[in-house]
Amino acid sequence: MTRLRSLALALLALLVALPASTVGAQMSLNGAGATFPAPLYTKWFNEYAARTGTQINYQAIGSGGGIKAVTDRTVDFGASDGIMTAEQNAAAPGMLHIPTVSGAVAVTYNVPGMESGLKITPAALASIFLGEVTKWDDSIIADQNPGMMLPNQDIIVVHRSDSSGTTFIFTNYLSKVSPSWQQQVGASTAVNWPTGLGGQGNSGVANEVKQNPGSIAYVELAYARQNAIPVSDVQHASGVFVAPTLESTTAAAEGVALPDDMKVMLTNSPNPTAYPIVGFTWLLVRQQQDGAKGQAVVDMLNWALNDGQAYAAELDYAPLSPGARDKALVLVQSITY
């Protein structure tokens, strides 16, 4: 008995002596989904591993892929910029939508001689992506940009080819501001595009814009800045033109009622200082988790909603407002394991 006790004490002493990172390294999590927050998640998960030893492997395969992966239980969490549909929820009951940050979907373009300053209205944007406006010097664009030398050049529309939460945000906005878009195309993570070229992920769309003079597209703001492609100001419902910035992204959540489940779109915000094409991005987590993995998921979420928020602004994402963060933390607290 004394020998067993001595062995137990020796084992305990060995465990205590091990660095925290060595113990934590035994735990790993797998996630997949949205490309929209991928630059931030890469930063987060590297920082989190360095602090805790928990390795988080995240694959940016698009929101649709993330929803499928977490539904099929091939990952520990999914990521999406679009709210799951009723059909998707039925296939994955008990799935929580935990918002992490909000981000702007920028309207990017590549027009020789126009490196900045483009202004675009909701009507023009919808008409371009419907394939109804096909030249850069069309009056619907030129009237809002006096003094700019708009070329008589074909407009090349670029959109996502994969199932995408960025597409969900963009088409949700167009559906709110254009009855024609709502009737003909609608809002979804994947739609039947009336015109244009497809790009895989936000990075793929950004590359297509860089390679195709005359192109226009929508990408998460961080990708536009990383690729040094210009972004346009978009007209707010109040009539003012607003640039996609950290401040105008944050403003989009102000004046919007936040439900307890945090399944809410921020597009076309009533706040006149808000950039109109903004959305939350969510981590998708089952409310009922298993054992140690469940504890690891909860620990990661708590870190992301607290310490992790400090990394958002430097990568062009807006941290959660205090009210949004509090509601997100309540959702995390509801997870059982």
C-alpha cells in the first residue's frame, strides 16, 4: 500500500512538473467553414495554441462546407457567415450560432485609371450583378461619379463559385434593396448567378479581380486590402455614400435588435454612419458536447469572446459590441458536456 502511494505521489509530481503547453498539446480541435473570417481565425488559433497548447486545425472551405462538416460530425465546430436554414437546422438539431466578430463585404473593382473614389448605388449594384448594366460608362454609374473618366469597357462580374456565407451576406443585402433581385435571384449561400465568373473562396475572387481589367466583385474587406485592390463607397438608405471601414462596420450593429439566439443579419442597417453590407460571422457548435472535447470547445469560445477580440481590428474585423458579446457568452454558458 505504501509503495502504491509512493508511486501515485511520484506520478502526480511528474504531471505538476510538466509545462502547461505539454499537457495541453494532447488536446486538438478540428474546425471548418467560412473563408470570410479565415485571416482572423488563423491569428486566433495560433495565439491560442501558444497560450494553452491546444492545437486547432481550421480549414477555410466556405460556409456551406462548414455547415455540412459540423452536421456530419467530421469536425468539432463549423463556421459560417450565413444563418442555417430550417432544413439545415432539422439535420443538425441543437446547433448554436456563436457570433465572433462582424465584417464588411467590400465591393471591389479593377478599372484602369480608377484606383479609388468610385461610388455605387444599391440600384446600380443590383443591376450590374443581374447582368442588366454591362458597361462602366453607363449613366447609372456615371451620374454618381461626376469627373471620373469611366471607360466604355465591358463590366466583368466576379462572384463566388462555392457555397459561401460572404455570398449570403451580399445577396441578403441585394434582396433588401432590390425587388428585382429578390424576385429573380434571392438570398442564399449559393444562388443561380445571372452573369459572371466564379472564384473559389474570398481569395479566389480577389485573384480574379486582380487578373481581369473591367471586373467588379464582392469580398471580405481584409482580402481586398491584402490584395491591394480598390473598394467602392456604397450608398446608404439615407442617401450618403459610406466607405467600408472598421468604424462603419461597427456602426452596422448599432440600432439593430439582437435576439437571444444571435441569428440576425446586419445588412442595410438603419444607422446612417453604417456601411450597408456587413454581417456577423458565427462559429457553429452543438449545444450538447462530449466530455473533454466539449470542455476544450467551451474554453476556446470563452477565449475568443474575451481575449481574442483584441486581435480583430488589426485584421479589419469589428469586435463584438458589449451587448453582442454578452449574448454570445450566454450561449456558450448553455453548452453541456
